Amino acid sequence: MRRTTWWAGAMAGMLAGWATAAETNGPAGHPLAAALKAQADVRWWAQVNRAALYADNGTDSEWFHVANDSMPSRFGVAGDYKPEVWGGWTFGGQIELGFKSDNSCEVAFGGPDPDFKVDGRKIEAYAKNKKYGALSVGQGDMASNGTAEEDLSGTYVAAYSQVRFAAAGLAFAPRERAPALPADDPAATNAPPPAPKIKDVFDNFDGLSRDDRLRYDTPVWRGFTASASAAGEENFDAALRHSLALGAHKLASAVAFARKGAGVDQYSGSCSLLLGCGLNFTAAVGGQDVDGARSPLSVYGKIGYKADWFAAGATMLAVDYARNEEISQADDVAESYAVVINQRLDPLNAELYATARNYVLDRAGADYDGLFVFMSGVKVAF
């Protein structure tokens, strides 16, 4: 992030006009006028993340040009005020938009290209104080968002606990396929249901994502921070996070509980350890208590290594494994494993990455081929 002159100038000019109006219509030296005269600390950020995706389900294979849904392209701007009359407080707001063209989560074999979408990721106002914590209102992260995704491996852009991001809309292919029947054949009405898609059987249960909500975060105490948010009567959550640095070693962890609509309680947690030698370990778990015969569960693990082999930036390698049970129906077991490489290009603030992943599904009464995915792309931040 960095300050940009034209944004700051425009904001400062607008605030100066408001300050003049406040002085004209209110008492001289009014605190509001003094606060508005202070120039806002305006910053902006952006990134572009594009990738090539190859997929093969044993029957169909296809190349796609996609937006990597792990960390989609985006643009954001924020402004902070630190008025002297309220020492220690920071007031501000931010707007962040995401841009998805041929989203990797929505491409399908032989299907039309997904629609271009603009995602209102964050549109919120906030007040922060090191002693009292932070209060935010508007569209933004729920307290539990990200609690299943703590990851210090450096390979998040290509592989993390939500393993479906690269191919969510792609379908498994049954190993034995019945011949197609004419539409007017009475037996056609008894045709088997469509094959399940990746998104039907994989989910890391990572909290409540983003929503229009009220959220409070406590001050940091010995690395711990607690959060709570509410988006509605049946959508609320609470989370506890912890971060720790011991010399060159780092540890990050999080746990959360969420009410995700009537009758659905959800939990999530993750932990990631980065050793000074470059070895790193990541684990995540999530699940739901739902009415019915299912007990959805997600378990994820990753082992990685961060090396300084090139002057351009760090090289991160990793392997991971995910197991998802009963996501859409009882007795389902879906597994995925991958190998990952991510190369930093620090002079360009960019990353080159590639991952090869396999998905398999074990479902009673059905037999499906594995689904293989290869993704390689570039992320540039500025």
C-alpha cells in the first residue's frame, strides 16, 4: 500500500470545503472543524491475478483462461483520520472491489464462459483505538472469516484449505455411463441425476465470509484478539485469533463459531507454524451441526518449505491433503491432494505459481473417475 497524490489531493480539497462550512455554520474553533481540516491519510492498493487452467475428469479435458478465485483481482481505497481532539482514535472507511472474468470457480467443461462480475468486497466505516478495540459497520469480513485459512507457507495463492477454488464448477465423470435415451422415451425420466461438481463435495467451512454487519474486535493482548459480528438474527459469529513471533519462528492460529442460518451451527479452526529454517506446517478443520443424517466435516493439512535460492525472491514449495465428509449427502468421502510451487519476484511485487491437484470422490452406489487440475499463473500487486 502507498499514498497517492491525486487521491489525497482530491480528498483534502473536499474536506477543506466541509471544514469551511463547519466554521461558517458553527462556533469558531469547533472540534468538528478542526478535525475536518486535518488531511486524511488516503491509501490505495490493487492486484491482478490471472492463470491458465487445465482440467481432465477422465471423459472431458479442456484448457481455460481464468481469474484465480483464491486471490481475485481487486482494487481498494481507504482513508483514515486521526483527529488531535480525540487522541488515540482512528476513524475511517474503505471500499474494495473485486473483478472476476472467467472465474476459476465457475468454468465448466464445454460450457459458456462465466459472466464478468464485480464483487463489492468491502464497503465499510470503522473506528479504532489500541486501548478500546475496533468497531466497523457495513459490508466487510465477518468475525469468523479466514479462521480456517491461517497459512504462513507463502503458497496461499495456489493452494489453501478451500481446495475447491481452482475447479469448483467442474463435474466428476461416472466410470460407467448408460447410453443416452431420446427425450420422448419414458425411461428418460428415470435417468440418473447429474454428476456432482467439485463445489458439491468440498468445503472448508471458513466462517461466514463477508456481509453487511456490525463487528467488534478487542485490543490485542499478548497476541490474542477476540472478535464478534452480527449480520442478522440467524447470522452471527465469534472468533479468537492468536499470533506469535519467537525470533525467526512464527505461529498463527484461529478458532470460530458461527450461526449460519436457522438450524445450522458451524465451527472452524486453523493453525500454521513457520520455522526459521523455512519448514512450515499448516492444519485446518471445519464442520457443521445440521438437522438430518449428515455430519459435514473438513480436514486439511499442508507441509511446505521456504527457500532463498534466487536473488529475485523466496521460493515456496508445498504438498497438501484435504478430506471432506458428507458435504452434500451421507457417507460421501471426497479427498484432494496437490503439489505447489510459488516464486516471489520482489522487484516487481509479483508471484509466479503453479499447482497440480487431484480430486477423488467415494460415493455409495456410484463410481467416478478422479478429476485432475493444473493451474499456473501470475499475481502482480501494486
